[in-house]
Amino acid sequence: MQYFFSTRNNVYWGAIIPVLFVTWLTWRLFTTHIESILAYVLILLVGLAFLTGQWYSGRESLHKQRKKELNKMKTHDIQ
């Protein structure tokens, strides 16, 4: 899902899942499902690192797709 949202035209679509993840994890901390602050921080950092990696990959894919489409348009204009 994160990769899909990251490939949309608006960059902010890619922030939906990280915001939901942080909200869910914080809720679990306050409802004592996560007992240690250290565990909370580690899970948060690993989760956000993974989601950021997916976001970056999706944005890179979108840029490549746009560049490829632009090159196709330029090729058709030349001939």
C-alpha cells in the first residue's frame, strides 16, 4: 500500500500510512500493550525506516515513469 500511495501524483498520499502507523503505535503505548519506551522507539524507527524506503522507491518509480513518457512524447514530435 505504501508503495502504491507513493506513486500517486500528490506527494502527500505517501504520508497516510506512516501517520496511521505512528498513531496506532502511540495508541498501543498508551493502552499499555507496549510496556517499554525503548521497544516503542525501536519499533517506531524500524517501521518508519521501512515505510520511508517504500516511499522513496515509489517516488523514484514515478519520476522514471514520467521521464519515459516525456521521452516518448519528444520522439513522436521529432518524426
